[in-house]
Amino acid sequence: MTMNTQFSAAAQTGLPALVGPLSNAIRQSRVLIVLTLLHLAAALCIAAWYRVPLGFGVAMHLFTILRYVIPAFLIFLMFWRFGYMALIVRPARPSHWFLSDARTFCLDPERLAIGLIAFLTINMFLTDYSFLKEILPHLNTYSWDPALARADRWLHGGIDPYLLLGPLLDTPIATTWVNAAYHFWFFLFYFVMFMACFDRDNHIRGNTFLIGSVLVWAIGGNLLATIFASGGPVYYQALGYGDTFVPLMEKLHRFAEISPIWALDVQNMLLDGYLNDGPVKGISAMPSMHLASTALMACHAFAWRRWAGWLMVPFTLIILMGSVHLGWHYAIDGYLGILAGVAGWYGARPIARAFHSD
């Protein structure tokens, strides 16, 4: 048999084995793909209408981070499965079980195809999302801050909510820990998204989270954020609305001299992007996408294991307090963000069920 004949035979047997999983993966993710393409089309139309050049500064920063985050996820999963084996399964031949378990995940063409298609699609969506968030100042002015600040005081007895959090969080160490939790949100969100993409045990649950993410980030993070354009307490003075939140920001800078507060660096980068066309843009407060996505993750956690869902409840509360204490958001941004996240889950679930393929 010649080399060309061998190659032809391998192609004839290998191609169907590749096409099958890929076609099934596209079918499983067809709703996610269609929503992402519609969102991309909207982004291109908006860019053309407002004559804004396409740019993905925030997305490029995220992809750079993901180069390190994804390997960390895989290492974490390896230790997770090892712990599961040691504490729950306790097989007679641990090494054999562990290698078999790893082989099942890594060499399962269906799982890999579905996971990779979903992961690439959701990251394509987040790229479009970040672009629309970056160009928000071209679409609307940041005019809602005074109204949101007044609404916050009305809801909280005439007092700015950050003052109510003072007895609990007004120390440098407490602020650093809250900031750490606030930044940990990014890694948790991407981890849950990663797991949802490769969730072979329950495709409906995984697709509910992914479709819900698209709905929440597109409607909440793009549409509502543009309609109710606001910068948040941290930018209240820079946007020309007075010194109401200057005491909050001065307090955070004093704390930062004692214990690190990384949010201040990010806030400065975003302000530079807004004022000086710096590389990182995306100022937006209403609604809080930190809280919307955290509420969505909590719903996903409850659908996976109830104990995991209950663990997400205090984490959501910490993110809510952190969003106010660090000056990112008005409390009402977080309240509406939580409602948006829960609505996204329950809105996506019937869609995921209706388009599920066995």
C-alpha cells in the first residue's frame, strides 16, 4: 500500500469520526451561536452607524489573562478529581482509576467538541460585549448618576449606603479582603463558564447558564447600561456632579496606604481610558454586571448542588457590599443586577430545554 493510499484510507475513516462530534456540538450550541451572531451583527451595525472603529482593548486584556487562567483551571480540576477519588470513590487501584478518569475527559470527542464550540462562542460574544461597553460614551452621556444617588438615599433612609457599611468594613484589612473577593469574581465566573461549556452530565443546565449569560450581559450590560448610562460613585466628581462621594474615595486612598486596594488602579485605568482614550475603557455602573453574573452563578450552583448554591449566597452578599464600599456602584445597581441575573436564568431555562438535543 502506497503512502497516498494510506493517507486516503485514514482520511476516509477519520473524517466521519470528526464530523459527527462537530455537527452534534454545533446542534447542541445552536441557540448560543445564533444569539452571538445576532449580537455581533448589532455591534457591527452600531459601529457603522456611529462611525466608531472596531476595537477590542478590554477583550485583548481578558484573553491575555485567560492564557494563564485556563491552565490554572485544568490544574484545579485535576486536584478536584484526585480529591474526589481519595475521599469519595476510594478505588482499589487509585492510579488506574485516576488515569481512566482523565482519559474519559480528555479523549471524549463529544465532550471536547461541545465544550470547545461553546467556549469559543461565548468568548466571541464577550468580545462583542466588551466593544459595545467601550463605545458607550459615543452612544449616550453619563447622565443618570444624580438620579441613582438620590434613589439610593431614598431606599436607605436618606443615607448613602456606603456610610451604612462603615461599621462593618471601615478598616484597611477588611477593605483589602472585600477587594480580593471582588477580583476573585472574575476567576470564578470564567471557571463556572468553563465548566458549563464542558458539562456532559447535564447539557440543559450548562446551556441555561451560557444562554442566560448572553441574555444578561447583552440586555443588562449593553442595552440597559447604555439607556441608564452612569459612572458610579467613584466617577461622580469626574463626571461633574459634585463632591458627594469624595469622602468615600479619600477614605479608600487612605486605606490603600496601609493595605493594598487593587480596585483603585483599575478605576484609574478606566478613567484614563475615558478622558484620554487610554487602552482600557468601559465605565458603566447601572446595572451591576458583577451582581447580575454572580446571581446567575448562584442559580447554576443551586441547579448543580444545593450546598454549592447556599455557598454562593454569602459570596453574592460580599460582592454587593464590595460594589458599594469600593465606590464602583450605587446599591440600586446591585439590586437590579441580582434581579437581572435571576431573570436571565429563568428566562434561559425554557429555551435550553426547548432546543436540547439528545
